[in-house]
Amino acid sequence: MSFFKWDEGPTDELTPQVKRKVVHLENVMLVYTEREAGVEMPIHQHPHEQIGLVLQGKAEVILGDEKRVIGPGEGYLIPPNMKHGGLVGEEPIVLLAVFSPIRDDFLTEE
Amino acid sequence: MSFFKWDEGPTDELTPQVKRKVVHLENVMLVYTEREAGVEMPIHQHPHEQIGLVLQGKAEVILGDEKRVIGPGEGYLIPPNMKHGGLVGEEPIVLLAVFSPIRDDFLTEE
């Protein structure tokens, strides 16, 4: 796959409130996520580097001991093993996440 | 920098028609680019993996021997050293590019 369309790609419906689409190469992965209002992302950590970017909506994001409400055009940089989590605001959120290495646990078919 | 806002970050104005903003960790980089209508991205290649995603506007994108016009919600996956290029359509384009390893040549200050 060289070209992709989010609308045509497979969607992982993790819960009724959380949908995820994934594309990747060998070392880098781009993840598109829709989360309904009020969904919580519990604090967690992983060895993968992560960059997040909000496209629509707002969320309260916790990175280490910092907490901030961010919206469209705002994002965050998560070095390996930094604890992070969040809480979606009063409207659904659309956000992108970039990972390197890729999240093998996000692969559902190949 | 853990949180970022595209609006507040530095912008590299590569030409009057091309603006770029960059954030990165050690192994992964996210690039936000605005290109005016009709701007050409000449065919080139690099050893970095690249994922592109159009947020606004359209472009004709060439990947290897494939050519396609893509718009918002569409993107492409470029393995190392695949030749690629493009031509922005009749309105400005906003696109994201993800690289791993990071593009040292995109770093202007640190």
C-alpha cells in the first residue's frame, strides 16, 4: 500500500466510544483516532516515542507531572517511557498519533 | 518541549510559497507544511521513511511509477529511497509529513 484513504481503510472499533485507523512503514506508524466526549485515556507508558496532534475537539492531557487542555493545532511529544494519559472534553476529539518504533499491539491484520 | 502549538512555534519560510513547522523526538519527526497553489515538489528521494497526510487542499502525488491526485484524509507511505514528488492543485495545501529517522536537514535551531 503506497496511497491510503482514512475513509476506506479498516477501522478498529476498540469500544463504542473509541475508533482507530492505522498506517505504517517498518519503523514509523501514523494513527488516526476518534474518541467520544468524556472518554478517559488512563495513565500509561511505553518504550515507543510518540507525537500527538489534535485535529478536532479538546482534551486534557497529562504528560509526566504536567497537565494541559489542548485543542486543534496543538500537540505533545512523549519520549520513551514517559507516563501519559488524558480526558476528552465535552465534544468528540479527533487526534493523530505518531509512533516509532511501530506499535505491534495496534496491528490487527496483515 | 513536551506540549506544542503550531501557531506559536517557529515557522521556516522556505520560499514565499512554502512554509514549514517541525517538531521531533530522537527518532521521529512531525512536519506541518503549507504550500501555495501550483507549487511543485520535484522528484527526490531520501533514506528516511515518510508518511504523508493531506489536511486541506489537493495535490498530484507521484510515488515511484504511480501518480494520484489526493485530498483531505488521504495520504501516502514512502519507504526508504522511493522516488517521490508532487504538484499542488488550484488551492493551497496543508499537509503533514512524518519521518523516521528525523530529517537533520530540517532542523534550523536547537
